[in-house]
Amino acid sequence: MENGGQPEQLRYAAVLHWTTLAGFIALVITFAAYMLGWLPARVPLERLPQLWGLSTEEYLKATNTPTGWSWLFTMNQGDSAGQIGIAILSGCSIACILVIMPIYARLRNYAYLAICFLAVAVLAASAAGVFTRH
Amino acid sequence: MMHDAMNLLREPALEWRGARRVLPVHSAPRASAAGRLATIPGVICPQQGGRAGILRALLWLLPAVLLLLALPAEAIDAGTQAAPHAAVAWWVWPLALFVVCFFMGMIAVPAGVGGGVLFVPIVGSFFPFHLDFVRGAGLLVAMSSALAAGPSLLKNGMANLRLALPLAMIASVSSIGGAMLGLALPANMVQTALGITILGIAGLMISAKKSEFPHVPQPDPLSQALGIHGLFHDAISGKNMPWQVHRTPAGLVLFLVIGFLGGLFGVGAGWANVPALNLLMGVPLKVAAGSSSMILSVASSSATWYYLDSGAILPIIAVPSVIGMMMGARIGAHLLTVLRASVIRRLVIAILLFAGVRTLLKGLGIWM
């Protein structure tokens, strides 16, 4: 299949490989630290069975859990640290699309440059919490 | 999602390994890749022995595991009102989740469905977690699987980036809308709609046709302008077959709907992506499966960000699910060497029907 040889496709694949790998490693390490108690849990693990049946809104209220990116400032806690792997995995597509944009620019393929720009804008806006009610 | 793409795209390597291990020496090395691809899913070799038995036993353990897991949840639900889930140690649930996801991963890959489409109705029905957290974890499961499969799909040319990007961009917009609506609606309403959707997916699996290489007489102007076309290497004939697409505007509209459903229910959308690409737009089946994975990885990302930002992803639910599903998928791919794909597909349809009915009845408040 000739498309496998397109430069943007190969570059996308390379970045996707490394970012996904980084995300999985972070996911496993931080979860192990959370479960094994190497990092203290903000919401005690023993309390979770009484809380995970609540809706998101009720859970956040009951545990006083901050939303958005505030978990970044409490990375010394197991439940917050567990979010880093999830954030890396969720960010893989943004990184991949960003690295292929210069290729489309060089090829003067403005249609795909615009599509990439829009895709990154949507993903970045979602990541930034533009659509979220806090 | 343990996705159609993972099924189709892992097949050559897996079946080659299967053939090398289980077929007579004289037949394995001479069989062409295409021949092995065509024959293995339907062939069960007598030489497979103990390993095959273990895999079969593992497969048939799944319904038993689901029932066993359903029992404590049911018993607890019927128990005290004050602390309904406190009777079971906290670590039992993530461990049970890991085990169930391992089994789901095993059957999702050979059945050609995504893990998310099994995950959300089963975990949402039989585990004590709120549907918000289940859908958040389901999206992460779907996205992780698609991301993991992505690099090899792109390198092998099984996924086409120029086909995937416009559709992924559209689907990522609508998946945010779906996620927003899903977290705003009452859980029982979402659960009821999910039950109906899962039953619809089971119906689609029973009735859907596939076209290995659809005939596209004339590409539409939009796909021509975007340069969406490619060259597919047909392993059976050994020929390079050019492909092109049609009905691109209709495809964009359909992916708007698919993305919305994926974000709303957290089920991913491989079950819908592949038929849309293959039957509507005329993409060859394997390119459709590979490109579907790329679309899913981008579209799920936007909805996952929304769930993460809203606090609807709990690591204690999401991480064991992702790890269990990924590990199960590796075993599941080997199942194709010992069981007919149609048997596994029928099992998945049966599970979807059961989980769909359970989800629907739970949403309606009939079977809590």
C-alpha cells in the first residue's frame, strides 16, 4: 500500500509509537504507586466503594475533588498522579497532528493543513476545558 | 477500543505464528500469507493440543466469570441501603474489573468488535460503579487500544491518514457534544438509550454485510479535491489494487453522528466506523478497519479530555480496565488459531444481547 510510505504517515506513526509508550508506562507506574500506597491517596481507597456509585457531580462534591488541570498541582497524591498517564494518552493525537503540519505546509497542501489545524484546535480546546462546566 | 482494526491488522502475524506452531512442517512454510489468512480462522488442527485446550477453557470461562461477578453485585444491591457496597473489600472490584476486561479483550479481538462496546454495557450493568465513570473508562479503553494499534497500521499502510483525518476531525467535534450531553442527562435515561443502542449493535452484527473490495465507479469531487485514494496490495492475487472513495459528504455527516454516539455512551465506534467506511464510502475492508482505528483514536481523545476535565475518569476504574483489556487482546488474537471466528462472534452477539437487555431493563428500573 503506497500510503504507508507517505512521509506524513510515517512521521505520525513514529510520534504515535513513542507517545503511546510513554503514556502506558506512566499509567502503569503511577497506578502501582497508588495501589501499593507509595503515594498517599487523597480519597482513602477504603472509602471508594461508598463513593464510586455516585454520579460525577455528587462524587466531586462528596470528596471535594477539584476538576480541570488542578490534579497537576497535587501530583504527590496517588489519585492525582494516576491522571498523568491518562493525560499523556489523551494528548497523543495532538502531538501527532502537530508534527505532520510542517509536512503539509512544505507540500503546500493547504486543505490538509487546515484540517489539521481544526483538529488540533478542537482537541486543545477540549483539553483546556473550554467545553467543561466547572 | 479493541477494534476491528486490531482484529484484521493483527491477523497476518498471529496466524503466521499459529500456523508455524500447529500445522504440519511441510504445509506451514509453503502456505502463502493470503492462504493462511483465508484458512486459519475456520480450521482447527488436531495437533494443537494443550495450549488450544487452555485457550478454549479460558474462552468458555467468560460467561461463568460474568455470572459470578453479577452475583455479588446483585446480592449487594439487594442488601443494606445505608452502605450498599461496603460489604466487599475495596480491592475486589478493581481486581474483578481486571479479570472481566481480560476476558472481554480475549473475545473482542477475534470477534472484530471494539472492547468499548462490550465494556460499557457489561461493567455498567454488573459492577457497582456509576455509569458516568464507566463511560469515562470505556472511552479510555477504546482510545488506548486504537492508539496502541496505530503505529503498525500506519507503517503497513493498512490505515490511510488522508482518509482518516477529515472524518476524525468531524467525529471529534461531535464526540465532545455527545460527552457533554451524556454527563448532563440522568443516568437512567442514558442507560436506557445505551441498552437500545447495544441491542441495535447486536442486530447490526447479525445482519451486516461486508465487502472485501467495494466497487467505486467514480470518486466524488470532494474526495478528489482532498486526494483520498490509495493502492491496496491484495495478498491473494498478489496484485496492487487502486482504491478510491465516493459519497464523502454523506460519510462526513454519518461520522458526525457516529462521533456523537461514541462520546455519549463511551463505547468507541469501531462497530459503526468500519461499515460506514466500507459499505457507504467504498473503502476496501482492511483499509477501512485500519483507518477506523485512527479515526477512533482522535475522536475518542476529544471526548476523553472532556470526561477527564469533568472529573469523570477514576484511575481505580479506568486503569485496570485498560491493562486487562490490552492483555486479554493479546491472548484473544491467538484464539483465532484454535476456534472458528464465527463461534467467537456468536458468543459476542449473545453477550451483547444479554448485556443490552440487562442495560435496558436497568435503565427502565425493571431489573436493578
